[in-house]
Amino acid sequence: MPTIGESLGGRYRLDALIGSGGFASVFRARDLRLERDVAVKVLLANHATDPAIATRFDREARVLATVSHPNVVAIHDVAPGDPATAAEPFIVMELCDGGSLADRLAASETGALPPDELVPVLVDVATGLDALHARGIVHRDLKPSNILLSEGRARIADLGIAATGPSELTAVGTTIGTLAYLAPEQLAGEPGSAASDVHALGVIAFLGLTGRPPRAAGSVADVVAASVQPVDPASAMEPGLGSAFDEPIARALARNPSLRPTALELGSTLAAALERWRAEPGSMGLHDQTTLTRVPLPANDVLAPGEAPPPRGSGRTLGLAAFLLAALLLGLAAFLPLGSDDPGPTASPSATASVGGSASVSASARPSATADQFGDARAASDEMRAAIADARGDDGLGGRDARDLEKILDRFDRALDTGDTQAVRDEADKLAAQVAELIEQKDVDDEVAERLRTAADGLVAAANALPD
């Protein structure tokens, strides 16, 4: 094992040990050539000669190298090692000096975090998962220790067992991953999928809000037996939460993988739930615990023995705006408790799966009678938020510029809520002008600029089409 003060490859000086696991150690290091702090992950010497483990280590480097996203840990360099000189393989990654979500949960007296602190992390992770899934990459071992925090942003790490197709490292029927976060189909020996990653994020959401896992996490037999049982709502474990998060988490934990949302959809619904939780704290307190019931899921959320799950799309066929618009037009019927004859007010979430560490949301109860009238404008707002979120980064907008645009969009949404069409048009014009100014002044990538410009034009067109 390398020692503190040693320089790997003549370039990376090891300054401190951050952590160590069964296969590798991670050091805080200094890149002497570029004069920056980095994280160096070194494969332990006793594993360096194991072909399977070395392949897994190499896989992590290759998978990380294919993804460039603010919510996925970036890789800077990789060294294959040299058995002749006993030099261990290592990976150089960006340094996330805020610790992991597991550290944050462990530091809490209850093992849970307030929604205001946890949900923005979950939204970031959902955005990162969406980027991975878009490239055909399944993480397969998402858990709090693999979610790193730095500069107000969460990043997905440890892709050592990620799969981009059938894995040559995994035999048929072999379960791989961390037991408590595995989806029912993985426990049954099925390969992990994008839906399995969503399930893991649902487990993290439940655990992070309540301090307890949604299903028993004792022996293997206990976990497997519990995997076929319905999950109680998060609010049953922590009544003070209220019920805002019950529905999104319940759907992420659906036993049938085809009934789970995509990662981006889960991030959106969690962000909207956070806004509902913020807006209605009094109606979701301890006095509501007598009304808590199991969150109903679709009747076919059960797979018969040997039954294959229905086909599931990649999750990117419909964009975020299309998903939310469909929810508007359907009155969010899919999210109502089964057997309810009175749909009540429909919630139209307008949420951004932020890449900057904060969930930018605007959601309120909106009468269903206005959905058709303002549906196009709300959909345009959702697309604008998604465009702003995607524009964050080195080749796009800085955090302050993105937040300024989101503030204008928040006023646009509030004007829609009140039916003030003139204010809607005014805010749309202001946002379009601000977008044009930022594109002209900032060094924004052409593709990013085009999406921002198109989304802003769509917002103005939708606002102008509203009746007076």
C-alpha cells in the first residue's frame, strides 16, 4: 500500500487517507503538475493480481471516463499498474471534500436528515442517474456511501460494478450489489436495470427521511422474504414528515420494475413533494398520524412466480416537460389513491432536477379547471427549467446566472397560479431577454445556447397564446 507523502506516477503526492475498503484505498492527493487537489483510488496490493478484481477496477475507470456530468464524479487520470515493479493500479478523480451521504446520515442523531437538506441531494442523484441511464449504464450498487458531497452538489461515485450490458463478471443468477438496497428482481437473481437503480434511490430516500430502511435489512433470508411484501409509507415510520413524500417513494419501491418511474421522473416528483412539504407544514404534522394508510399501488404491482416484468422503456422517450404535461392533462390520476371517486385539486409540479445541489421547484395545488387553459404555458415552464438545469456547468451557465433565470421563472409560475396573464407575458419577456443577454455575454456552448434560446422562445409563445 502506498504511504503518505509518496508520489504516484511521479505526479500525485498522497497527502491523507480518506477511506479504505475491501478492495481499494482512497487518498487525498496533490496533482503536482496541475497544482490542484484530487482524490486517488488505489487498488490494494493483494488484489492487484486478481484478474476479476483488476477487471472490475479497470471497468470503473472506463465507465467514469464515458460520462461527463456535474452529478457524476469526474475521472482525471488512470494508471494500470505494473506487476514487475509492484506498482498498484490507481484512478485519479475529482476531490469531493464534503464527505458522503452516509457520513451525513451517521452524524445525525436520528440517522435521518430534514427534507430541505436531503431532497436536493436526491434530486441531484436522480439527475446523475438519468445521465448514466441515457448512456446505457446501470450503477447496480447505489447507496449513501457512493453519493459524495461537495460545493453544494451531490455526485455519484463507485461505478466498479456498473454494467453497460451483460456482465462478464457476473454469473447468471448471481446477485451483485449491497443487500439492503437491492430491488426484488435483483434478489431473485435477475440482472440490475435502470429500474433497479431507481429502487435503490427510493430506499435511500426512505432511509434518509426516516432513519430506517423500508424493508427488513437483517439476514439474507429476511431481506428476500421482505422483498415481496408491500412497504409501509415513510410517514408511518416518521409521522412528523406528513404524507408529501409517501407517493413518490412508494412508486420508486414498487415490486414490479415496470411500474417504477424513471430516475428523472422520481427526481421531479421528489422536488415537487418538497415544495408541498414546505408549503403545508401544519397539515402534515403529528396530528395526522391517525389518518395514515398504506399508499396504494397499481393492482398489478405483483409478479407471479416466474413471470417476466412487462417491457420497460429507456425512460428517455418522453422528456420531463412531456411527462409533467401528461400529468396535468390526466389530472394526475395515476397518483391518486385507488378507489377514490373524488379527484380533488390536481397538483401540477414544475420542478427542476437541479445539477447545482438545490431543487428548484414551483408547485402548488391548482384547480383542474385551469389545467387545459394554462397547460401549454406550464409545459413550456417545465421545459425552460430543464433547459436551465442542463445549462449549468463549465460550458454553460454559472450557478448565479442559472438561479437568476429560475427566479424569473418562479415569478412566471406564480403569475400562472393567480391567473395574471399580463404578468405571465411580462415575466416570459424578461426571461427571454435575460437568456439572450447571458448567451451574448457568457462563453456558452452552442448546443446549450440553442436549447436555452428555444425554450425561452417557447415560453414567450405560450404566454402570448394565453387568453386575456
